Amino acid sequence: MINRYVVIQKLGWGHFSTVWLCRDFKFGTYVAVKIQKSAPHYMEAAFDEVEILRRITIGIYDHE
């Protein structure tokens, strides 16, 4: 979908990424979009974070 997200403002930043508040026009909600730096040495940290978030999500849906 073209123009699904519109950036509202920067929420924060860290060593290897920046987080932005965006409006999602497909679902009519606000979302946080995290943009990671592209340097190869940040890849492992990004994959670790994705794995942590995946496990949290599985835990949440296992308890419903």
C-alpha cells in the first residue's frame, strides 16, 4: 500500500537505531517504527532484538 505510514515525530534514539511515531492509515492507528543503522556490525544486535520480541509475542498469545 502506498503512503500507508506517515511519520509524526521522533520518539527516541539509541546506539544503533531511531524510533519514530507514525500513523498507520491502513488500520487507523499509531505505531512505533524502529529504523536500524545499516552498518553490518549492528546486525547481531538487531537479530537478538527480533528474537526477544518474537518470544514476547508468543508468550502473550499463549496466555489468551
